[in-house]
Amino acid sequence: PAGSGDVVLDLQLVRAGMLRIQVRGARPASRLEVRHARGALVRAWTNLEKNEPRFIAVAPGTYAVRLEVPGAEPIERTVAVEEGKTEKVDLAVP
């Protein structure tokens, strides 16, 4: 019974979602960030000269994907990731 000193553990399993981020036209010193909607940094990459897709498993929720390229305005996209699904984000440097 509650209050008897026993610990109650309520566990909920959630399947992660996936972000697939494709950057085209990045230059040396470019930076790619993924932030949770609350602003917390989830992952960052530099050295994006290779146009290879980046994959990251994340909890379901809303994320901001931001690409900073020297000499250009930052590019930012907001994406909602659902449980067990892959969301694609394509970013192209003008």
C-alpha cells in the first residue's frame, strides 16, 4: 500500500523516432545543430563538406535543425518527430 515505505515505479517505454538530415553545399567550418523545442542541444556536427546524410535517434517531440555556414544566413527548420518514424530534413546552402 502507498505510504508504507514501498517504492512505486511507473515505467513507460517509448520507441525513438529518427531524424535524417541531408545537407547540400556546406563549406568548411559549417555547423549543424539539433535542438529540442525547449532549447537543449541534442547533437552538433562540424566539418560538413561531405554531403552525407546524418542520422540521429531522438525521443518523439519537436526539434529545431539549424545550419550555420560562414558567409550565409543561418538556415533553420522545425520538425516534429513521431514515435517509431523517420523524418527527413533537407538543407541546401544557397
